Amino acid sequence: MEIEKTLLLNAPPERVWALLLDPTAMGACVPGMESIEVISDTEYVAVMKVKISFISARFKLKTCIVESDAPRYLRAEGTGEDASVASSLKQVSEMWLTEGEGGGTELRMKVKADVLGRMGSFGLGVMKTKADRMWDEFGVNANLRLAGGDAMAAAVDGVAPAVAAPVAPPVAPPVAPPVAPPVAAPAKAAFTSVAAPASAFAAAPMAVPASAIQSAPPGFWARLFGASQDIRVEVVRGNTHIRVQWPVGAAPECAAWLRSLG
């Protein structure tokens, strides 16, 4: 299987070259890369996970740079296998870096790969579709890495940068509806005792003597004051003053009460 791809990167060739030769940075850009062990300046052992359809393989790839011309050309060869799925991989890759307009770089890559075993049982169309997706993802990750900044590097490494949580606007506490003050029931006092000089009540109206109440017929008071009037009686004994209101209809009871006072 042969694949040839082209990618535009937003960095000069020198920076792209440095990225390709940095195992940590390069490993963070390659989809499925789990780890990279540096053997020498030109040799690496990487563990890479690849899933095609219902088969997942974890290849242990040994890669060696066999030719380079900084910062324009790089050729590498690699082999790997995964015994758990009885699959093996052998690949030769070449990369050309060309300075583009505006300071960018055109990266052209040509890969010749032989996949054997269960992984190799898939058709060429399926394999190329998988390769296209991996290449597109690599391009996005490489541009993020080249853009620099902690947030970009964290995104490439798969670690989301910390983002301050939005602060919710303060919410005013609920205001209880106003409660009308309790209305006191009107006092209905029928008897009042006041310690006061008798002169203070000398002009009190309707002071009716008990003899008058006793001698008058029950209907007299109702005719005199009307049905809504009361009989008001004031009793003064020393410094004690008593004022009593009786309904006109109960005049006989009022007279009996006055007689009981003696």
C-alpha cells in the first residue's frame, strides 16, 4: 500500500524540522501514539494503537532515520508487530519540506506500508480511509503544536487547559410578601372601673338614677332613646367611679343591679 499526502503548516521549515525530530512533540501529534522510547538520535521504539473496524492492534514499532537533509528531506524505516492479533507492519516513509508563501511550510509525505495478518485482511479502500483520517488529525495537532502556548500544547497532549468556571450572577434572596398587621377586635367593655375624683365625671351625660329606672316601664326607655340607645349609669363612691352601659331592653335587670348596690 502506498499513500502520498501534502500538508500546509503555519511555521517555517526550521521549526517543522525540529518538530519532526522531537520524539515527545512528534509523538503527541500522531494519533494513537501511546509511548516513545528514545534509543539514540536516530532510533526510536514507539507503542501505537490502531483500530480498524472491529479489530484493535497495539504495534510496537522500531523506527530508524536512515537519511536526512535538514531542513528539507527525511527518510525513515520501521517495523512492528502485535502478536495478540497476529499482525505485523513494515513501512518506509519519506518527507519533503518546502518553504511556502507567508513563512509557512509545505510538508509532503510518501509512505509505503505492508500490513500482514488479520490487519492486512482489510481491503485497500478501508486502509486508505483510515490513513486519511489519521493524516488529517496529525495535521491539526501539528499546527496546534507549532502555534505554541501552554493551551495549545495541553490540547495536543490530550489534557484540557484549566478554565475558570463562570461565576453565576448573584441572586437576590426571595422577599417575603408584606404581611398586614393584625387588626385588633374592637373592645366591647360593658363595665369600667376608674379610680378618679368624682368631679372629673360631674358633667358625664346620661347619669340616670336607679329610682328612675325602677319606676319607668320597660318600653319607656326604648321610646325615649330609640332602639339603638343604651342606658348609661354612673356610680361614684369616694375616689371610685363606676360607669355601666345597659341595653334599653334590659332596663329591669339594670334596676335590679342598682338596687343590689344598696
